[in-house]
Amino acid sequence: MCSTGGPMGENIDLKKLKTKKYRCLDCGNEFKGIGKKVICPSCQSNNLEEI
Ligand SMILES: [Zn+2]
């Protein structure tokens, strides 16, 4: 991972991974995802809504 910018006290976020909840708009599955490229674990769709 590259770090951009200076010391900002953002290190905390790296320790506890940011998990967001998503709902798949294709199959309705709800799941937690990490990172930018999140896909539905059920149908591999990236047609997601953050919840
Ligand atoms: Zn899905």
C-alpha cells in the first residue's frame, strides 16, 4: 500500500479494517465488504448499494 500525504493519524483505520455493509441490487444479498472493489459473494455482481 502506498501512503500519500503526511502523518495524519489515519493509522487507526488500517488496523481495524473498514467494513461496510452492502446490499446486492441483483440478488438482494446483504454482506460486509472491504475495500473499493466489492462484489457480491453470492452472484459476483458489482451492482451494490451501501447500507
Ligand atoms: Zn448478488
